[in-house]
Amino acid sequence: MPRLVFGLGNPGKEYERTRHNVGFLVVDRLAARYGVEVGKKGFGARYAFVQGAAARGDQVGLVKPQTYMNVSGEAVRAFADFYKVSPEEILVVCDDLALPCGQLRLRASGSSGGQKGLESIIRCLGTQSFPRLRVGISSPPPYMDAADYVLGRFGEEERPLVEAAVERAADAVRVWLLDGIERAMSLFNARPEPRKPGPAPDEDRRGGEKEVNRGDRAPGQHPVLPRTVDPAGDMPGGRPQ
């Protein structure tokens, strides 16, 4: 039985690299690491399968629903039904307005928090009990409608934060696949603490080199590229895109 990773977003050139499509960016980054292309079509999605990327050697599906954000649950339910995957074996990656740009938050279950894709998935699966990885995009300014904000592209100052977050999110997905949700939460949910001003505790007050702040990025090695598999083949049930 496979594990499934769904990155949420909207299809089409006009939505590429928008805030609402950060889930697509994470799935694309994972696909690049595993040496596959998320190009097969079926079940209202584009997807790829890899072998050996999870504990017990499970196959892993990397999926980008093409049903638009607010009906993402249709694609998730179609995959879950066809592959007989339980909600606990599904990880959903999406954006979050309530988190600062670039911050990650993993949860084993919970409400949608107003995120339309999660709302649709909860409705279609009939449960809130599936893991989710939220990537912060910050809240819109007071003068901007939230819908316009999430469909806009990241500003110049946000892009480095988002690039780093996508890398860390891909690391977090890999930890979930290999070690489970609790381990992933313990490594990636902590907010980076800002460095306090002033000399380091062991610094000579008369001078000396200050300790280097090495950042908060969790270490992780990219896995050996697994072979690709296509367990579905020309399976029934796919929709034309």
C-alpha cells in the first residue's frame, strides 16, 4: 500500500509560483530529489510514484491535484479509494495565512483553519485525521483582499524565505515518510529563535570573534534516487485534463 503526498495549488500558467501554490512547489522539489517528473495524469491530478522513499519500502505517490484548490478533496478521495490508503497515510502540504512567511507547522490532524483545500479534503474524506504540513505565507495587508493576496506572487523580500521553506518542507516530508509524524513535528515545528544582541556568553569582553549563527535548517541527506514505478498503468477512473 503506498503513502501519498499531496501538494495543493491551482493548475495553469497564471497561478504558477503564487502563494496559494506553495504545495505544488514542495512536491516539485521532492520530485527533483527523487529524480521523477510529476507528469502522469489521472484522478483529477498530475502525479508520480517512487519506490523505496518511505519506511518498509512503501511506494510513495507525489500528487498535485488539478481540480483547483477549493475542490482538492475530489482528487484526494479518488486516490485514497483506488489505492485503499487510510487517511493516516496521506500527507497534505498547503499554504497558511496565519503563519509568518517561511515558517512550517506539521500536525497529525485538526481543522482546516479556513484553508479551502483542507476544507474540501476534510469534507471528501469525512475526517480531520490526516497529517498536514502548512507553509507560512503571512497574512495580507489590511487593504488587500485575502483571495487576491493568495493568488499573487511572492515579493522580492519573501522569495529567499520561501525557497528555504520549500527545502525544509521537503526535508520534513522525508522525515515523515521514514520516521513518522511525531519525529517530523519535533524537528520542524519549532520557530527559529532570533539571536539575542550582545556578546556570546563565552566571548572575551575585551574583544574576540563572535560565535557564528548557523541558522535553524535541520540537517538531512537526500536519499539515493529510487527507481520509478507506475503501479497504476493505464488505470480506469482518470479524468481528462
